[in-house]
Amino acid sequence: MQDDPPLPSFAAIVVAAGQGLRAGQPLPKQFAIWRGKPVLRHSVDALLASGAEPLVIAIPTGAEELARAALKGLDGFMLVEGGDTRQQSVARALAAIDSAKRVLIHDAARPDLPRQVIERLLTALDGHAGAIPVLPVVDSLSIDTDGMMSGSAPREQLRRVQTPQAFRFSAIRDAHQAWQGEPTAGDDAQVLRAAGERVAHVPGDERLAKLTFAEDFMAVLPPVRTGMGFDVHRLVAGEELWLGGIRIEYEKGLAGHSDADVALHAIVDALLGAIGAGDIGSHFPPSDPQWKGASSDRFLIQAGRLVDAAGYFTGNIDLTIVCEAPKIGPHRDAMRARIAELLGVDIGAISVKATTTERLGFTGRGEGIAAQAVATVLRK
Ligand code: CTP
Ligand code: MG
């Protein structure tokens, strides 16, 4: 892979000193986990990878331990205490930078920061004191007065503004010091404009969307998931043989704590695997007397319920039973029908296959039966 071309030198500020309340997370949103790591860490990683130096992070009073935990293992950043408003947090971070030519000011709440946006901003700074990433407005706009439309706004001229915002350092530092306005500015570009400077627009990126509400933290479920299951039970005299959800007349039966239906157990594990919900033993522990002699139907019905609760339904099941005897072929369709019934799916979604192991191994000697299954589940 080719290395990215070097960028001009720049300092960076990440503001992470808000309360992050609207997101309703157990931690302030900037420290909550999103796509596998703390929100703040995403943009800090991206800025460090682009060579930001120095990198100043504004955090809430008393949050140093949280911030250090979120950034564990990284260096090349400095923490400062933020203020009551975003603007104050930025001003304090700016004051912590001795000198720099350019500075990028970014919301921690926008974790997904593409390098291309940083490049565009720094390039635009060649000709202007400020540059900001913007996106078009696609909906028409209505001005609301007490729940009634009182006018409209020209969508063509309006832009949605994101961060990072890029500035010549001395220009934005001076503009923040000179700021008089109330209420506080929504962003730093407004502060620079108030000081009479020009701000260029560069294309933003939808990936930079700000995490604000609880739903922004919900992972999108993958549309299809797959699981596999495998099980073995011993064949012994004096037991009933239950296999694939039906009773089969045979000289031996499977031994185990429940009815030992090895085929249903493999399917249960495949379904639990598809939704990442552990295995049959964790849901129906053999140590629990309520499962002694239990019909495995109950396990499969419960697995189906768990699939449903996870937001999925069973797409298909492919089961292979491994034994020398009894012959499975004559029972195949009865098994398919029963499994389909227990899972509430069409019989066409259930495949039952069988094989011997050429008289090799424990299945070949008739000491036990093995089964394996693959399940796919589909997002509802
Ligand atoms: N911010 C800050 N200092 C403040 C207020 C906000 O550094 N006094 C930062 C936030 O941490 C966030 C960014 O400014 O990265 C944008 O603010 P917002 O999305 O409103 O975040 P919060 O104020 O933290 O969230 P909420 O309004 O839901 O409480
Ligand atoms: Mg806020």
C-alpha cells in the first residue's frame, strides 16, 4: 500500500468537554463505546495519524481519568479543562497552544473523520483564514412559528456545517479573544467571521455526522448472519431414540441428560451461534434438574425465540447426521417437517442430510451419533 502524501503541519483541538447527555449513554457520549472504541479515541487516532502536533483535548472538569482510559496507549496529546460552553472550551484549548501556523478544531462527537476532509481543509487554508466542511441541504426548509409555517428559506444557498474547521492559528486565536457576541457562537467559523475574516467552504462528508441521540449509538444489525453447531451423543441399549425431533424405532437410543436428540442440539447451537448468544449448555445447563429427560423440542423453540428477540428470523438450516445406523433417508421428511414446525418456518428452509463414516471411528462402530448444522438468520 502506498503511503499517504504528507500534509502541511497543523495543530489540532478536539472539544470533548460537553456533558453528552442527550445520547443517554452510561458515560458522557464522548467516552462511550462506539464501533468498538471510545468515541473520542476515533478522531484522536485520525488526527494523530495525519500528523497533528500539538493535539489539545478539552475535557470536562474531573474527567481526566475517564479521558486517559479512553486514550490509553496513545501519546502526543495534551488535556485541558473545558468551559461551560463549547466556545469557552475552544478558547481554553487555543490558549494552551504556544504557536502554530494552522489549527483544526473538531468535535469529539464526530468520531468518523476521513483523512480526505483534513486534506481538503488544509489545502483551502492556503488562500483563506478559515475553511469549513459543508454539505448541501436536500429538503426544502420551512420557518416555524408556534407550530405553523411562517415562511421558507432558500435551500440552494444554505449549507450544513460540520467539523473539523480549519483556521490560520493567529486569526482564530485573535478572533476568539475579540468575541463579544451573546449568545455564544455555534461554531468557530462564526467567531472568525465576526472578526471580519473570510471562511471558505469545502465538501464535507456524511461520515462526519455528529453522535447526538441514543439511536446514534445503536449498531446496525448485519442483514445475514451464520452459525454452526456440532454435537455427539452415545448410543446405548434401553433408551428411546429421538433424532431430528421425531421418535425412531431402533435397538438403541441416545444417552444424555435431556432426550439427547443430537440433531436438534446441533441446530440449537447453530442458531445460537448465528446470533452470538453462547451455546446450548449456557442456556440449558445439564446441571439444572429441570432439563433432565427434557424433550429437545423445548430447546429448539427457545432458540427460535432468542433469534426473534435478537431481531432475526431463521433463513435456513442445513443439518448433517453422521451414523452407520439407523437409516435416516426414510425419516428425512418427517424430521424436516418437525424442525420447520418447531421453528415456525417453511419446510423448504430445512435440509436434513446423512452420511456414514465408512465404519471408521465411533460413529462407524455404532458407539454414538454425531450431527452438525449450519444456520443462517435474516434480519427482520
Ligand atoms: N463541548 C465542549 N464543551 C462544552 C460543550 C460542548 O467541549 N461546554 C463539545 C462536546 O463535547 C462535543 C461538541 O462540543 O464534542 C459538540 O457539542 P454537543 O454535540 O452538543 O455535545 P454535548 O454538549 O456534550 O451533548 P449534549 O448537548 O447532548 O449534552
Ligand atoms: Mg450540547
